[in-house]
Amino acid sequence: MLHVLYLVHDLVDPAVRRRVMMLNAGGAKVTLAGFRRARGVAAEFGDIAPIDLGVTRDGRFAQRLAAVARAALTLGTKLRGVAKPDLIIGRNLEMLALANRAKALFSADTPIVYECLDVHRLLLRQNGVGKAMRAAERLLGRNSVLLMTSSPAFVREYFEPFRQFSAPVALLQNKVLEIAGKPADGLQLAAPPADGEAWKIGWFGALRCAKSLALLSAFTRQMDGRFEVVLRGRPAYSEFDDFDRLVAAEPYVNFGGPYRNPEELAQIYGEVHFSWAIDFFEEGLNSKWLLPNRLYEGCRFGAVPIAMRETETGRFLADRHLGLLLDDASPDALAALLGSLPVEEYAIKRKKIVAQDRGTWVCDLGDCRALVDRLQNLAAGARQNTLIEAAA
């Protein structure tokens, strides 16, 4: 059985839980170690007891670097008693640094996989800070045998033009994890609103975009209650002036708190008509390139996605003739897109989404096994190379 040491930047992040579930389902044993966000509570990982590396804070990059430095000094103690892993995965740049430290602690033949799901804005600066960050990433990535990322745009717009990585790339899109097979009861789709009822837009997941909140708030006020916005997930409080106060002041915006992913996805998406697949966080950079979880989640459960046209998400949908694409991030443009949408046209758009092949949106047991098989082959190849070098 493949033994993976998985080093993560945020044990609170539901996406970390899903990746652990994916590795387990594929047949791997996972040792999990990582940081916790100050406001959050670590996710549940079944029988796995995560190794706590300390607390970090959203939006505090210097604090995170200091935490990583402290963790590097104590990593040997933290990992005492952990059997030598076959492979180490470092999720995000700071954990790639710790992955290199762990490799030195265990064995030089332990391969490293770099999992990069966001390109931090500091890496894209053209000043000395950006150049130093990219140099550090290239240096830390020299020992990596695979880059795992979630959008082809990250490779096309960053890793290739900046020549950051020479190892093979594995594209692991942020699909919905369904390892128990297709649900027997089918989709629970929200009925179109009756007279006097509101259309509902769901904005779920990592809530970190103040511009989206302002846009949706202005739009729902302009539409005078014909549209409502339902928020679910984890707000990044550092990105808002006062998230709770802002939401409480809006008559047509409601926050329903966190949810379990993937267990509650069918329920929460089954209560909305549209999925907000827009994120202006790090606008023009990371937000333009990503393919977010909510794209796959919303479409898997029949919510019609709303995306900006000139983004990777917009291109993904346009290539498939799906969803609703916004050209201008303004309440008026959103009103023009949604305000006069006939129920019949909405039904056609939703039907096209539901008719897509399930594999477009879903990661199943076969995908989990394929990932672990690929990691197993990388680990075996690293061991073989070590034996060849020793015999030479």
C-alpha cells in the first residue's frame, strides 16, 4: 500500500478533506500534517489524526512564512514515529518548502509532488519580491517529480511562460467526489419560482470576494426581491470590511453557514436555481485562471452557472455551450442577463447541464485509483533510480 505524507497549508479547508478521501479511496495510506487557520476548526478525517503544525492567518503572508520557518525547525519532532513515506505531497508553495525538509529527514529517494491550486499574487509581481518568490519556487521544485494543478490556465499562463517547472503535469480538476457510485434517488432540482417567489442564486464554498458580495447586493436590491442570494461556506473575514454586518444589512442576501462537502452538496444546490461561478479575488490573475469547485458542484446538481466570459471558467462553459456568461461586472449587466430570462429558456439551459456526461463534473472511484496508481509508479521509479545510481 502506498504511504503518502500529505503536507497542507490549511486543515480547515474542505478541499483538503476531499483530497485525503480521494487518496484513501484509491488505496493509499495517508499521514496528514498541516496548519490551521485561526478562525477555523480542522475538518474531520475519519480515522486519520492530523499532525498539527500550528496556526496561520488569512491574508498574513509574513506570519505564514514565520510559521513555516518554525515548523521546519520542529518537523523532525512532529514526525517522530511516522513511518518512512513512499511519497510526499506539498500543497501550495509554503508546504513545498516543508516537503523538502521532510524529504531530508526521511530519505533522499522519497519523491515530492507539488500540488498547486492557486498562484499567489506575490509570485506574479515583476519586482524583486516576485522574482525572489519565483526563484524560491523553482529551487524548491527541483526535487519534485510531478506538478498537480486544477486548471490548464495555471500551466499555460504561469508555469510554462515563467519556466517554473520541468516535471510532468497532472490536471486534477475540482470535480465533485463521488466514490460510492451515482446517487440512486437522482437529482433534486429547485422548481422555477411561482408568481411572487424569488429566483435564488447560490454562492457556495470559499467566500473571499468582496467585489462579488457588493455586486450581488446591489443587483438584488435593484431587482427588488425578484432575486435572492444564498451564501454557504467559509467567509475569508480578512477580505471584507465586516462580512457579518454587510450581509445582515442586505434584505435579499442570506448566509446559511458552513456545510459538509461532499455530503451536503445535493441539498444546498438543490435549493437554488443558479450557481455563482465568479471570483474577483486577485482579479485578472488567479481568479481569471481558476476552475473553481463551485463550477463542478453547481453543474453536477443542476444549478445553472453564472460566469465571467473572459475567464477560464467562461471559456470552459462557452466551449460546451452551457450556462450564462457575463461581459461586464455591474448590476445593470447582471440585470440584463437574468432579469428577463424566461422560465422556458432557463429550463433549456438546466436541461443541457443535466444532460452532460457525469464525468464532466464528477471524480469517481476509478479516478481515485488512477491517481494513486500514478503516484505509486512515481514512488517505484524513484526507488529504482536510487538503486541504479547506487550500483553505478
